[in-house]
Amino acid sequence: MEETVKIAISPAIQLGGSLFTPKQLIKIGDIIGPDAKVEMTGFKQLYAEVTIDRRDSIKQELEQSGLEVNPAGFVTKSLIVCNFCRGSKDAGLETAKNLNKAISGIETPTPLKIGYAGCALGTSEPLIKDIGVVKMRDKFDIYVGGEAKGLKTSFAKLLLSGITEDQLITVITAIIDFYKEHAKGKEKFSKFINRISLEQLQSFADIHF
């Protein structure tokens, strides 16, 4: 029996959010084959089980079709975005694309969801993500520790306000690195924030930014 591995397939970030087109879904089926196991996730990704020997060629074909392919499992998921209803420039479409490239697929103690909203309406629900980014005019606010699952759903807390576009990727990747370095085993990000305290993370941010 051939050894298999899961890959995470995401649509490109675009005006309207991140949506698979019918043509892309057909293409996914053609490329991975009729017998592949496909799972819809809460990360706005499709998990597909493919054979290891075909993984690289499948990844290349899917990317040529305008799709993103990342590792599945304990990694930072593709950026979960809003619909950019205020337009690509005002809502920061290019900023979101650049952030997505920087964070997708980073190995983490547990799966990490990062949300991006182009305005304070927050239609991508950034405050129930592990890390939430909200564009406020030409600056960004960063929230941490949201929890969407379970009976004790909680909102993320404001960590930093007034972050510039030039600082954004550095700040987010530094938070991820801090989590990786200080988490206890497979500690969920929301529990990690509660344990170390928002104040300690803010102190870290104040020193580095």
C-alpha cells in the first residue's frame, strides 16, 4: 500500500474574499484523482490525502491553477480574510496577500488561525481567531487569544494598536515565534495567552517594536 500524506489546498486571496471557483474544484478533482480522500476544514481549506510520490507534482499542478498548497496539521493556516468590500486599496488586499505568504505553513505547537479584516466591520471574524488583524484606516490593530470552539467561546484581546504596514509581517511572525518558543507541548494558543498573560506579551512587543 502506498504511503500517503495530507496537503492543505486554499483559494487565492482576492476581492470577494477567498473562494474556490467551480473550475478550480473540477481541476482539484482531476489532479488528485477520483479516489483521493478530501476533507472540508474550518480553516477555509480543503485537506486532500495524496500519495507521497505524487505530492510535489500535485502541488505544482494545483499552484499553476491559481491555488495555494501548504502542509496540513500543526501549522499556521492560510490567512482567513474578509471580502474586501471597501475596495482592494482601502481594505489592504495586497497587504493581506503579503501577510499570507509570510505566515502560511509555519510549524506550530497546535494549528494556528489568523484572521484579517480590512475595516472595523470585521466580517472575517478576526476576534475569534488565535491572532486577529484589523485595518484601521492606514494602520493596523492586532488582537490575540480568540477562541471559537467549545462552550467557552472568547474574544481576542487587543495586543497592539497603530501598527504600520511595514511593521505588520515582522510583528505577526515575531508573535508566532514567541509562541513556538514558550508554549508547553501542544498548548493551544488561547491557553498560552492566558497562561503567560497579555501583559507579558505586550512587554515583549514593546521591547521589540
